[in-house]
Amino acid sequence: MTKDVVTVERVIPAPASEVFALLADAHRHAEIDGSGNVVETRGAAPERLVLGSEFGMSMKYFVPYAMKSRVIEYDENRRIAWQTVPVTPGSGLIAGGRIWRYELEPVEGGTLVRETWDISKERMLTKPLVARMRDKTRANITRSLERLEQVLA
């Protein structure tokens, strides 16, 4: 892994299909967000994400803001990833680009869930600031995976 990538793994005692169904439902992302930043979906979001799906999120980190995401990787019950950019017109050229990826692997006792935060495509203007959040992001991902397990229990 590079300094642009943070990955945390956890075995979730649920089948991969159940884990994937939750991850592919943008309306439920706030339930599992360990950062406390995801408030709710914004605008129309598909009932189930697929490759190319776009969805918006209302966020809050000190102040409210909004992001939009597009699903860029998709392998049913195995992998889903989306890339985020701000919704303010033109701001996607100077900010955003991080990728959130979930990889699922059936194992004894459930599913190994690997969540990855990848800033290798983050815009150059925001990348230095975002990179400083690496340790906090690792802790937030750990909490997200704990919440994922709790929601599926």
C-alpha cells in the first residue's frame, strides 16, 4: 500500500450478499458511517447502486456541505467503489476525487470486509490537506466496520 491508501479489514458475521446489499444502498450509508459526517442522501439516489450510478450526500464537518459520488467499480457481492466530488459547480476541478472501496471475501464465520480510502486521484489542491487526515480516517473506517456489523446483527 502507498501513503495514499488506508485499508482496514474486519470479519462480519453475515453472508457477503447481505453485506453487499447494505453497501449498495446509498440511503443506508449514514447508518454505517463511523465519521459522523454523512447526514443523508441528497436528491434522487437509486434504490440499489450499480456501475455508473450517481448519488448525492448531505454531509457535515463543522459546517454542512454536499458531495456527489459515482460508482466506478462493481462486482456483485465482491466489490463496490465510488469516487466523490463536491457538488458546487466547478469545484470538482479543484477538490475531491477520493475513492471509497469495499471488497468482500467469504470466510469461515462470515465475510471479510476490506474498506479502503484511496486519495491517489484526489485533486492536487486538496490532497495535502486530505492526506493529513490519514490517521483519523483509519479510526473512522474502523468505526464504520463496527457499525456495519452492528446494523447487520
